[in-house]
Amino acid sequence: MNMAKQIYYHNLRKEQAMNKEKLEHHLKHLQERHAELDKKIKDGYTHYLDDEHLGKIKHEKLLVKRDITKTEKLLAEYQ
């Protein structure tokens, strides 16, 4: 994960200060990224991508899924 992503995810932890609109926008972005990674994994299987590379993509997808879950919980608190 590059430094920009690390900073971005660090700032995500400060979500208490974010308003609902920003959280919704962030959730949409995460869901789009999750779908992109899922497509990469499917394409990887189709094109016989090596296990190491597929593993990295799957790991990133899992991290994104965790962030989706956290963001959904935070949005539920606004309800």
C-alpha cells in the first residue's frame, strides 16, 4: 500500500468528525473499489494469474471490505 493510501486510511479513522454526506461518498468509493478488485480477481483466474499476485489483490479486497463494514456502522449511528 502506498503512502497516500496509508494517510487516507489513517484519516478515515477520524470519521467522528466527518459528516454523513462525506461518509456516504466514502462508502460509495469503497464499494466501487471493492467491485474493481473483484473484477481483477475474476480476470486473474481467467488469465491464470500467479497465486502470489492474486493473493495480494484478495488481501486488498479484504481490507476494503473491512473499511466498508466500518463505514456502514458509522453511517448507522447517524440514523
